[in-house]
Amino acid sequence: MIYSGKAITVTALDNGIAELNFDLEGESVNKFNALTTEELKQAGEALKAASDVKGLIVTSKKDVFIVGADITEFGNNFSATQEEIAAGVLETNKTVFNTIEDLPFPTVAAINGIAFGGGLEMALVCDYRVMSTTAKIGLPETKLGIIPGFGGTVRLPRVIGADNAVEWIAGGKDQKATAALAAGAVDAVVAPEKLREAALDLVQKCIAGDFDYAAKRQEKLDPLKLNDIEAMMSFESAKAFIAGQAGPNYPAPVTAVKVIQKAAKMGRDDALAEEAKGIAKLAKTEVARNLVGLFLGDQELGKTGKEWAAKGGKVEKGAVLGAGIMGGGIAYQSALKGTPIIMKDIAQAGIDLGLSEASKLLSKRVSRGRMTPEKMAGILNNIQPQLSFDAFDSVDVVVEAVVENPKVKKAVLAETEKQIREDAILTSNTSTISITHLAEDLQRPENFCGMHFFNPVHQMPLVEVIRGEKTSDEAIARTVAYALAMGKKPVVVNDCPGFLVNRILSPYFGGFLRLMKDGADFTKIDKVMEKFGMPMGPAYLADVVGIDTGVHAGEVMAAGIPSRMGADFTTTHEVLFKADRYGQKNGKGYYAYEVDRKGKPKKVVDEEVKALLAPVVDAAKDFSDEEILERMMIPLCLEAVRCLEEGIAASATDVDMSLIYGIGFPPFRGGALHFIQDMGLAEFVAKADKYADMGESYQCTDKLRAMAANGEVFFA
């Protein structure tokens, strides 16, 4: 044994070959945490001193190669100054990765599974790379608001060329074995069972002199082979394109290109110093902090979901009541992910619409080459359309998705309860109606909860699992298990008007409607909020959701929380509703809609709208971008705070992740509570106080004031 640690061992094999094996103790995957990095340093020194070693293979004992850096340690690393971060990154490269790259014998990496981030960078340190057909590689760091820090921006361009490297690093996408081989990132692709044999064979041929590993290694040490004109054309065009794709709120992709460009004329060591400065600069940004927080929040969400699901057992079969677009979307998602589902409606037209929705979504996958026609047929066979309750005694979970009317829902739920097993879970896909209220006529209210999907079901990841007053843990657990089986992100919340996401969104629309009353231009409001990072502005969003839906939801919320959700004036929503302008669904709302060349609705300004709204709005007024943003975001953020304080959500992470997955809150801002914290609680309170006379929606809670005064935060 040349070296033995808790994450890495180095073993002497036959014929002077050594094997460096990653096997992080106590973990299901290998990752570069502080322990692994330190042991790799020690292993490199041991190999450097081993005079009888002629070649090295780098392997993994786990199903993955190395998934990347341990993101949970980023907070500690990024709390240092920019200069300290750069120095630390550079020191790690010099003493750890360069040591392996500079070993006086050939090295071959055997990539048996995922090699992302530091995992791929470890493989790039080696002279040659052999990859399993089932493995994937990539440098996803830009998705976390940073760039590769273990030499990825230096070595990858010298291995696969500047253009390919820019695309890989700026895009952050993972690459399958065929793409990796075509680009030259790996030297061979073999079946998983032949991987170790292939790596040994390759290193033996290097030792025998069949391959000039020293020349191949030198290419990674030298500057990029680009003349000035080639470099200018490659990098300048790339920067312009990537800046347009990433937008101004995501600086990492463009920074990556700039780092590669600056380092192009440098040797390895100087280039690594340039990379270190780039990652250090990004590490101190709010964007990086929030995107890393988003990654960790997603992990926390997944962990909580799995803990619930472990108590709920596997859902073998589901059912959805009410076909149509929503029911068809739920049926599609369930069947796609492998859970057979009954789709029931009271009318054949509903069944036809639901099947049409599922078929349309599957056909898109087939047309894009993501699914075979045979697979599509199999998934459709997992959807059992019917007008009766036949076989409902075989289902584990039922999702009610009929019209958003409490009387209708209560009747359907009561009837359905009689048709299912006593241990089956009944859920409602309501977006606003109280779960406790819907449970009033049920014989087994403990087996009932909310399961709120967001539209369109196939695109929106969030599912709110809503606990009523009598809902049991077993019902929550089974429903969470079903949501996970459908590939969704479940968040458990307590019952209240609008639940979590729609409750927080309601004051946001309230801010919009008040701005409209005060004479603001809705097109400007949309532009300000889109610039802030929202997927679409509030007027456009209202049209997409449906003005009629918005008016109905507003009435429900106003009845539930009149002090904050009610309006003491006629709203522009109500005017449009009375004028039969329902938004995209009938081609006219705040905007008018035309069909573009791809058959999708395209919004255009409709001059009739201003005249229509004139009777309920004050004289036109040009509000500053800052005031629009404050009047929109303060009520949203304060409602998020109230939901956390009232225990509607279990944690600040649940609140922010729900907003990101449910309404597309800008990921780079981290969520509403991260937004407050990044601004500073005291500063946020001061901004809110400027608008306190506009009503309770703009008034801070006592607890928030106390947190601000005491220097407390939502996230450590």
C-alpha cells in the first residue's frame, strides 16, 4: 500500500502500475470536500516519492467517479476576502492537482460514472481519459454563479479547443460519452465492464512507449495554440453571444470566457492564477451566494421529501378526477414517471381533452427524439380513461381536479370517498379553497389533504402538499411519496387561504392593482419586473393565468384575509373581466394576442385597453422604476415573512424554494427572504415604512422589526 486514507487509497499493482482509488468513507458518492482534497495532496506526494511506480490509473470504487466539490463547504470558503479566496484556490491547484499532473510517469483516469466539476477536473489532470458508455462529464459551475476552480478553464480549452471549452463551461451542461469522445475530452469509450481493463491497457502502452504521453501532457502546460486573429474572433463573438443568452444577472458565463481569453497566451501556472482571480471575484457576489443557497435548498427539500416518503410507502396506482387540461397533465406526469393512473371524468368530452393533452405532450417528446413511438404507446396505456368509478378500489392516491368551486368539490370528494379503500388517500388539487373546509363532509378527513399542482403540470416542478386540521401524517407521507414519484418538488404547508405560494402572490398582484389605480402604465410595470428577473410582468402573468381566474382567486383571498387582500376600489382586473377580456385564453386581456409563426400566442399592445380602464384609474403618472419595484416587492416579501412566522411553511428554505419553483422567482435572487436578507433587514424595514400608510400589506410585523433591530437573519 503506497497510501491509505478515508477517501483515497493508492495501491501498487503488477508491472509497476499503481492505482489511485476514490472511495469516500461514509458517503454514497465521491466528492471533493476538505478531507478528500487533503488526502489527494498526500497521495500525490506519496506517488512522487515512490521510485518503483511506472504508471498510474485513477479509479472510483463507487458508482460515480466524482460528483464535484462539496457544496456544503462553500459557505466557509466564500466567507474569506477575495484575495484570500484567490490565494487558497491557487495553492490547492499547485500543491494538489499540479502534483498529480507533474508525476514522472503516465496517468490514466477511468471515468466510470458521473464526473462533474472537480470530478472532470481531476480527470483532466491525467494524461489520458477512458470513459464508460454510461458515464457523464461536465463543468456545471456557472449554474452556481462561479467558474471551475480546479483548473477547468485552463486544461479543458487545451484539450478540446477554445470554442468547445467555452460552450461546455459557459453552458454548464453535462455531456454523454459519445459527445465527450467526439470533442476529444476523452480518449476512449468502452462498456462499463471493460473500463478498468482498458485503463490498464492504455497505461501499459504508455509505459512501453507506444504513446507519447509527455507530448500530450505538454499541450496542457503550454499556451493555447491560437494566433491573435483567431483568438479575437473566437472569444469576442463568444462573449457577445453568451452575454445575450445569460443576461445581465448571471455574470459567471461571461466571466468564464474572459478568464479563458486572458489565460490563452499564458502557461499553465499563470493561467491557473487567472482562474483563481476569476472564481474569487464571483464568489463574493450575491448571485453566487444565492445560487449556491438554491442548490443547498434543493438538497434540503429533497432530503425532507425523502424522509416523508419513507413513511408513506410506494404508490402503485393513482387516479385523477376531472380530465381536461389539468387532469390530462396530471395523468401524463404520473404515467410518464411510471405510476399507472385512472383518469375519470363525467363527460366523454373531458376524457377526450385529457387524452389529447397527454398525447400532445408525449408527441412532442417523440418529435424531438427524446422518446420512441413504442415508449409513447406504453405510457398512454398506463392512463386508464373512464366515466365510472370502476377499479377505484385499487388505487392508493386520488387527486381531485374538478372545477374550482367548493360545493362541487365537496360533493365529488364525498362521493369518491365511498368508492376507495379505507387506507387510500384522497387529495384535492385546489389552488385556493381551504382543505379543512373541503374535509367537512368526509368520513375519513384524516386521509385527506391538498395536492396543489402548478400549471402547466409538466413544466412546473412544485407541488404544495397541504395539511388540513384533521390530516394525518400518513396522508401527508403518501402524498409526498406520490409527488416524488411523479418527479416533482413537494413542499408540505399548513392550510390557510391561498396556502403558501398563492397567498404570497396575492399581495404582489394587490401592489400591481393599486399602482394601476394610481395611474401607472402596466407595460412599464411589466418591464420593471422583468428587469428585476421575473419570468413575466404582472399584467402579462394575469393574462397567462386568466383574468377570470385572477378575479375569482382575488375574491377568495379577500374573503379569507380581508385586511390585506381586499381592495377598496374597482380594480382593472374586474373591468377587464366584465368586458370579457380573459387574457390569452380568448385572445385579449391587458394585451391582445396574435399567433406567431410557431403557433404560439404573442402579446401586442392593444390601444383599446387604456380607454376601457380609464374610468377606474387616476390620471396617468410616470412612476420611477425604483418606486414600482418597491410597491410590488414589499407586499410580496412581507407576506412571505408572515407565512414563515405563522408556521404555514416549516422553514425559510421552504418559503424561498416554493417561490422559485412555483412562480419562477428569480433564482439569482434566492427567493423573497433571501432578497430581504441581501438588502439588509433594517434597510428593508425602512423602505416598507415609506409606504406604511398604504395599508397592512406594506406594514412590517413586530417580529421582523425585532429581527432587524437585533441584527438577526433568516439564513445563517
